[in-house]
Amino acid sequence: MRVLHIGAGSLYGGIATLLFTLARYRHLCPDMTPEFALCFGRRRKTELIGEGVGFHHLGAVRIRYPVSVWRARRRLREILAGGPVWCRRVPRELGPGRLWPYGSACG
């Protein structure tokens, strides 16, 4: 099962630690293939790629720059077009008014 964790990635804290832990211990659930999509987060990108998991950079998103939002949305659509995934959530910046709760089928 492909699991896509989507987040802004602009802060390093509890969620970032959780994502890294999921990547590091993915061998405990071999049926799950974790992938990560972040807008920011150079440190997280380095850590996740170092763990050998799928990483998608959506690009830096700023609401005041609508083009950055459109590009990230297009990139997310491309990722989701790759087949069904389970999504944790989509940041408001990428999909206003849309929240895909953890465990919802996307794509």
C-alpha cells in the first residue's frame, strides 16, 4: 500500500520527528510503502532521502504568490496520478477547504 504523507515541512518538531520515525521503521510494516511530499524542509528532505524513501518536493508555497500555489497543486496532482494512495492530509495552501483525514483514499 502506497502511503503519502503531505505537509508544509516549514518547522521541525513533533510531526517532523514522526515522519522520520515512520521512514526509519518502515521495515516493521513491509506492506506499506511510505512517500513524503513537502513544500519546505531542507533538513527533512535530507533525512528522508537518506532513509531511502520516496520524497516529492512540492516547491516553496506562499499564499501571497498565487503562482507558487498553482505549481505545488499541479505537482501534487502529478504525484496522485501515479496511482491510489492513502493521504494524511493536504495543507490548506494546496487545497483550500479540502482536508483529507488520515486514512482516506486519494487518487
